[in-house]
Amino acid sequence: MKVTRYDLELTRPSVVALGVFDGVHLGHQTIVRRVVERARELGAAASVVTFDPHPAAVVSSSGGPAVLATLSQRLEWFEQLGVDQVRLIDFTMDIARQSAEQFVDEILVAQLGALSVVVGDDAHFGRAREGNLETLRVLGASRGFEVESAGALGEGRRYSSSLVRELLGEGDVEGANHVLGRPFTLRGVVMHGDARGRQIGYPTANLDTQEHQALPQLGIYAGLTRVEGDWIPSAISVGTRPQFYDGARPSLSPTSSTTGGISTTPRSTSPFSASCGPRRAFPPSRPWSSRWVETSRRPERSARRTVLGAPTC
């Protein structure tokens, strides 16, 4: 799969998916699969136009939403879906000021030679989000490309990145996984921590995730951790370590009893499967180490069951 951040030299016409695709959930996957299918029918390149950073992070005073996936994860998922090329647009205020017509002419037509464009029915693009599905159809009619809407997908509620964030915020990782079509996964670099887990025989991998990363509600979760290519059943702690710190930034710490803990590695990935309970500070009258071992046993057993398809906490 070809990925470029710069202007593409048109060598082959395209069928194009347009969007941020944060999380590449089931609705996004429907759009991308249709692009791949239509591209094969037309003998064209299956192309995705997407943005980095999230446009809202540039134009919104609040900094935009928490993101569900890293850019590298999005690109991997596009490739798995059969995409041939990705036009990655560095989203800046200059891009934000482009009119919808200018965006279509400069990117979809000039660089990608769009024969067909597939979007969700809530798509917006161009200055102040002025472009929508109908705008795209009007522009497509005058410039020679067809426009398809993938429609809405969902069971009761429309599948969206916002819905995934909401479910994660409620601690409903199983619901989030259903919308995503895969386990919610965090990727990051392992950082040195306080080594308290190592002191009691349960080393943890303290994962430093990207800025503005969406996290599940604080708690203990069953899941897996990939370390040097191996998947290890894990209890994943998302918390602020209230026993030791006040007002700390939430951190992610997977651990496992099956290997005597998780050794440090430059990069780790942790998919979540089920919630195993809330985080809480322990009273100082009881040593933290013995209490942690006692409360950690149940999540670890649940993590092992998760591998067998029964994530019971």
C-alpha cells in the first residue's frame, strides 16, 4: 500500500473513500470495503483520503476529541481492508480554509483522478464544513465522478467514533469492541515506572500512549498484551495510582501472572476485552503490596478465560 503526505502524481484513476476514519469502526469498514469492491470493478486504484492530525484538533479551541487509534494503526487497518493507496493530508489552518470546491478539484480530481467517491451520509469537508453529501454529488456531476453514500450502520444507535468514545468512557469495552469490529487496542512505548509491581513479583509495562489518546473508564480490564511478537493474557490497569498520587494523569499498566509479569520492551500493544472492576485507593492501615496481590488474582484468571472466548470477570 502506498502512503504519501505530498501531492500525488496522477498515474491511475481512483475510487476514493474520504474521511478521518478514527478507529476504523464497522461503519468506516463498510465504506472502505465498498471502495475496494468498486475499484476492482472499474480497474482503478482503491484510495483513501484521510487527515492527520484530527481536523477538530486544529480548528477547535477545545483541542478536539480524544483519538481512538494512532496513525500507524489506521494505516495498517486500511491495508488489511485492501486499500492500494492513502493520500494523507497534514491538516493545518490553510487546509481548513480551503473551500469544498477547491478541495475536490485539487485532491479528488487533480491528484486522484476520482471515478467514484464513497462517503458516509454525514460527511463534511471544506471550509467551516461547508461541503456535505449533496455538495459532493453536485461537484461530482460537473467533474465526471459518481458519488455513493454508505448510509448509516448500527443496531439501535448509529455506529460512530463518538459512540465508541462514549462507550469507553462508561467502561463498556465490550460495547466499544462491537462497534469497532475488533478489540479496542492501545499502542505505545513502554516507560520506566516506580517498579512497585516488580517488588512483589508482578512487573508491569507502563505504556506511554499518544497525546489525546482515548482511554477506557478507570478500572481493571482483561485483555492481551503483545510483547516482542507474543500475545500474553493480561490484567490491564487504567488508573491514576490514587494510593500514591493525587490528581495524576491516567496511566496504562498491563501485567500477567502467566509469565511472572511483563518485561519491558520498546513498544507494546494491548487489546481490551472486558472490564473486571473499578480502581480504588486502599486504606493505609493495610500494606498496599498484599492488597494488590489479593485483588489482582481475579482479573488475571479472567484474562486467561478471555483467550478461550469467555471473558467472565
